[in-house]
Amino acid sequence: MASNCDCVPLVVEEIPGVIKVYSDGSVVRDGEPSMPSGSIAEEDKVLNKDVVLNEEIDMWARIYLPPLTKMNTNTKVPILLYFHASGFCVLSPESPTMHRMCELWAAKLCVIIISVKYRLAPEHRLPAAYHDSIAALKWLQMQTQVVKTDCPATHPIPWLHDYADFSKIFVMGESAGGNIAHYVGMWAAKASAESEKAVEIKINGMILLYPFFGGEDRMPSEERGLSVFKVEQSDALWRLALPMGSNRDHPFRNPIPIGKGSEVAVSNLSLPPMLFVIGGRDLLRDKTFQY
């Protein structure tokens, strides 16, 4: 007869208050509750609604439209493709913190924000989140073509069709989302360099908010421990997110080129202008400076 200890899954990885992973593969997340979408029919409010990007993998995005009172009827507004914070393992566009920030940015900046729901680790380890985020950029490119052809049969997203300026597309990400924004920007630059003609969709700029990077060698800011977020928690998230068997210098974690010739490969890419926001007490701040 099997003992009780043979039946009860064991905790194999835990970040208290964030995530708990069991030996049977089950995952318990202790994140924020979900905030449903909903368009408020008031001219002075930020409107939002969800759109499905890939039903098979439950991939969707939440679109935020700035207050109609702030938009000139004859002028369309920029698009900000946003990848939320997560440590690659938690949260989504419907997490209250992510939702409220996007509402604030849409109102203050007068831009359309598309907040992407990408797959999370450890159920879907990297590069799943990268693939989803690139797919979101390609979906946006498809919307560009829909607007150009003005064909109703192709089901354009009305808010994008009516209000979006597709010549002004920016990519932004926070923490793990900043890492994703970096990866998406590098992918777009590489695709453009390798194509006989430029990639049809152009990224005008990249905004990386304290991006989630790291490496095998510890940086001084990691050792000082000034942040509430600890290096042990960072390492645990990366253990759950990286492909099995990876070390801390895996290129998904360490963006600094390693190996002969890698610097040349990166320098040949034509990247858009980039804006970095670095937290003064962020334990990963030195890695971002190095980047």
C-alpha cells in the first residue's frame, strides 16, 4: 500500500506570496485578482476592451483608448505595444496594478495601449513568451494591412481603424516585460536586416522599464541588497522561466553578447531609439547600466 507521502505532491519551488510549484507540475499563484475589461461610455474616461489574438493558446490583449475629449478628431494617436511585469511567471493585463497603470498611461500620454497577455512559466518556459509577443507584433502588422485595404471582410479592430496612427508604433515593457520588449525589438531589427525589403511594420522606439536581466557574475547592486525584491527571488523566477538545464548566462537572461563575434552581430543591427528607466534601489540596476 502506498504511503501518504507517495500521494501528496511536494513543493519544489516557492516564492512566498508569489508562486508555489509542486512536484506533480501543478502551480499555485498568489497574485492579484482579475479585473475584467469594460468600456465606459463617457468621453472623459479611458475605454478598454479585450481582443483575442490566438484562441488556441488563450492569447489575448487588452486595448486602451484615451479619452475622446483629448483626441483631435482629425489626428490619430500613436500605438504603444505593452508587455506587463511578471517575472515570466505571474500576473496578466487584467491584474489590477497592470490595468490601472495602462489606464493612467493612456490618459496622460494620449496613446492607444495594447497590453499583451503572453503565456507564463513554468507551464510554458521561454521562449514561449517571446513567441507570443512577436505574434502580437505580427498581429498589429496585420491590422495595419486591414486599415490600408479598408476591407470590412477582414474584421478590423474599430478602435485601431478609427484612431490609431500606424506610423507611430512603440514597444514598452516593465521588468520581465522590459526583457521581452528588448527581445521583440532585436527580432524586428534582425528580420529587417535579413529581409530583401524592410519589415513592413516599423518600431519607432523601445521603452524598457527596469528590465529583468541578469548573468552568471553577480553585479554590485545584486550584492548590496537594497531592494525588497531579493536576488534569491530573481534566481528562483529564472529557474522556472529558462529552458531546463540553463545557467545564469543563458542569452534570454543575459543580453550582453558572449562569445567571439557576437558583439559584431549585435552592432550590425539597426535598433530604434531606446529609453531606459532604472530604479535607484533596483538590485538589477547595474546589469541595465552594463547593457
